[in-house]
Amino acid sequence: MSLSRNTLVSVMLVSAWASAEPRRPPGAPPPPMEYAPPPPVVMPGPAPGAVCNALLVVRRTQGAAGCVIDERVTRAPGVLQFPCEGGAATANFNGSVFTGSVVNGVVNLALSTRFHFSDGCDWESAQRIQGSLNASALTYSYIEAPLPGQNRCANACQAFGAVTVQH
């Protein structure tokens, strides 16, 4: 059997049409398209080496009724500085500098002072600021003790307070 050139072209066109997508009736919606969700949006974190700051405010301390304590936090607000990705931190309260760290948003700072008291003894204080920066407030604590080897010193005092964080 021999096919004419026109017949061969017609057979080829019918074959191509048969392998193409099926036709839709007029007005029918298009077939669903493959859906690929958009890529996730990644918010940039702080630039490497960026320094974060916060203002630390302690309005008053409690627990030291009748005591004179060497606390350094109520006279003026402190400025907390730390690497935004975490690490070594300082909080400067009008020249009294607490040192420590901020790791995963958790603050742990300390300051030690020495002072001579009217009882004739030399004393040392241990002051701490601790807590999560995501909390409504950090905690401040104060304890003191006379330096070793002294007699007839006054009773030691303790105090605590809330530290408000202002970013």
C-alpha cells in the first residue's frame, strides 16, 4: 500500500493531535496547576559582631530595713551592652560596672564592692543581676559580709529588687 504525500501529512497531524492534551469543552476551567509553596522567608538576624543595648532600671530595693548598704543600682539607670548573638556583657550604673554574660537571652551579671563601715570593719558586697531578657523584669540581689579576720562587726544585710528592662 502506498500513501500519497498529503495522506502521510494528514496521518502525522492526527497522530500529533492525539498525543497532545485533551481538549476542554468551551467555558470549562483550566486543569489545576502544580502548586509549589513559596520559599520560606528568613528574617535576617543581627549582623555578626553587632552590639545590643538595653536600659536597666531599679527603682528601689527591699529587705534591708535599718541597714546602710553599698548597692549601686538605684542611683541611676544602667546601660546593658552585649553582643547580639550572645557573649560577654556589662551593665554600667553610673561608673559601677557589672560584668558577666548574656547567653540565649539569659542575663547573668555580678559586681563586688569593698567598703569601710562605721563599725570599724571592712566589708565586701556581692551584687547580681539575673534573668531572661524576655521576662517583664530581671532580679537584683545584694549580700554583704565583713572581710575575714575582723571582730565586733555589725550584722550583715541583704536586699533584692526588680530590674526593669527597656529595649
